[in-house]
Amino acid sequence: MRAPDCAAAATLPDQGQLNIPLASIGAEDLVGREKIEHGRTLARQDRWAELSGLMQAADDARDTAPDGIPIADLLAFGARSDVVLAAEHALSDGKALSDYDLLGGISELEDEMREHAGDPMITLVVALAHIDLAWAWRGTATNATLPPLHRSRCAAHFDRAAALLPKCREAAPDSPLVAATGCALLAGQRRSNIRVADEYERLITLDPRNQRHMRAMGTHLLPRWFGSYEELEVQALRTAARTQNIWGAGGYTWVQFDAIALDEEACARLDVEYFLEGLHDILDRRPDQKTVNMLSAYCATTIQSGFGLNEKADIVRAQIHEAASWLIRDHLTELHPLIWAHAANGFNNSVRISSPERFAARGQRDALRAITDLFREELRSGRNVTFTPSGLRLSEN
């Protein structure tokens, strides 16, 4: 295991000092950025067959970056990023561009797909680009204020992606990336009979070790999307049963993880004892420091959002918040600032980060504040609190 680059410290006036090793900020997302750049380079150099081979191999192996994002997904994003980012920039600037300007990039991707007919990975890149463009046209406007042109373009891109997906499913029926793309399409298909749980169940069956799929299912089963509180609970229990040999009770925890942070009623209905049992089971199976930091930050920071809005939810939040104590005291050995920064945003992947350094600095401050509060009595009594690779050490100042 690599050694952290430096240490973070906090001191209460005339009292003890908190010392904790600090993980390298740059190393935390280096793999992801490298894979995105590799995908972008291959697309720019028209090395599509090579890109497809790398995506296929990563998808077959279920390879992920340290934060759990599938490598195949990162390569695919890099390959379509020039087209998508250019369209997002044009639309956000409000420039009066012609259809050719906005559709030229995706038309070139469609041409590449036709040149590689039958290749599910290249077809997926194009389908995912259409989904991204649909969201670019959708923007942040409400349904009432969305201009008709934007609404129709958004629907057209979602429809085109939906038309491409069956070809991918036929060519690669056991691909997690194909299944995940099907789940990503759900947002553009607000039909009353849509079976969200079925789509996610297939994805989780194909890639049960990736917790991101379970978390996304929980979010999409909220009433604000496609589900209900009853279905959320049922599917969380079903997922726990289906992944018990991998996660123990952790499948329940992962499905509820983001949903209860977003929705007060979902939080109030939570089986909190089973959720906490799942936290223990996740740590038993994933004792690495990234997981420890994510769960610690979630319990210390994320779950506190919305406190005071629902009395029953507040009771649940308080119990989950208490878990931060044993997570930090018994398992934390180093601090990952970016994880704590994302926790403050509810692990919202759509948050745009203009400066990773400033974002990480904010996460470091949040983490030190939470840990200092946890050890306030020890620090007030003049004891130093030091985190080491072998565990927590308390010493006299």
C-alpha cells in the first residue's frame, strides 16, 4: 500500500492536536482522467477498432477506476467528449447556432458507427453521446419553462439512443456497459408502465460487485422518478438477498444509500438496524481506505443534510450519524479529501469542479471539523489524536 503524501493537522487552542495522514489529491482521480484522455485520443486519431477492443476487454473484466466507475465507461466518455462538450458549451452560451453546427459532431460519430457496423462498443459510444446531448438540450430549465425546440431536440436524442440500444443488446447480451446504458435511458422514457427495477436487476446481476449500480437503482425508485417508497424497500431487500454472498446485508444499504439522503420520507421509512448491519458487512468485505472514507463522510456529513424537515427521518439520521464514530475510530487510517468534498454535495456526480485543489481543500476542512468534533473530549483533555497505518493512537500532549 502506498504511503500518503503528507499529513493534515488540527489543534484546539492550548489543547491536544489531531494528526492524520493525507492521501494524495492528484492520485485519487488520476486513473479516471487517464482513461478519459486515452479514449479521447483514440477517437481523435480514428483508432476506433483499438478503442472498441479496449472497451470490450475492460467491460468483460468488470475493470473499474478506484472510485468504482467502469473503465469501459471512462473510455467511452473520452471518445464522445469532444462532441458532447462542444454542444454543451454552445447551448450554455446561448449562441444562435444552426442545426448543422449542433448536429455535425454527432453525425460524424454516426458515420463511424456505420463504418464499424455490428460493433456494439462503437454503437454504445454513439448511443451514450445521444443521451448526453439530450441532457444538454434539457439543461436546468423546468418543464414549464423549457423552450419547445429544446424539448423536441431532447426527445429526439433520447429516441435515437433507444433505437440503437437493441443492436448492442443483441451483439453483447452479457455486457454491463450495455445494461448500464439501458438504465441511463430510463430518464428519457417517462412511461407509466416502465419497469425500472427489471432494468437495474439485470445490470446488478451482470456486475454485482459494483455498488454504483445499486445506488443508482435506489435513486430511480424514488417517487420523484419512477418508483414508490414501497418498491424502494422491496427492491432493497431483494437486492440484499440476491447479493448476500458478496455484500451480506450491504446490498440493502447500497440501494438505500443515496435515496435516503435525497428524500425525507424514504429516510423516515428506513429499516435503520438493517442499514447499519449493512455498513458493517460492507466494511468486512471492502476494508480499503477509500471505502472507509466514503462511509465515514456519508455518516458524518451527507446524512445530516435535510435535518429538521421530518421528525421520523431525523431519528434515523441521528442513528446513522452515530455510526461515524466507530467508522472513524476503528477503521480510518488516512484522509481522502476529495471523497469528503463529494460527500458534502451528496455524492452528486453532476457537480462541475472548476478546481480539484480547492474542492479537495474544502473536503479536508469538512473532514477535520467532523473528526475534531468526534474527539473533542480527548483533545480538550490535552491528548493528541494520531491516525497511523496500524490504527488510532492517543497520547499525552
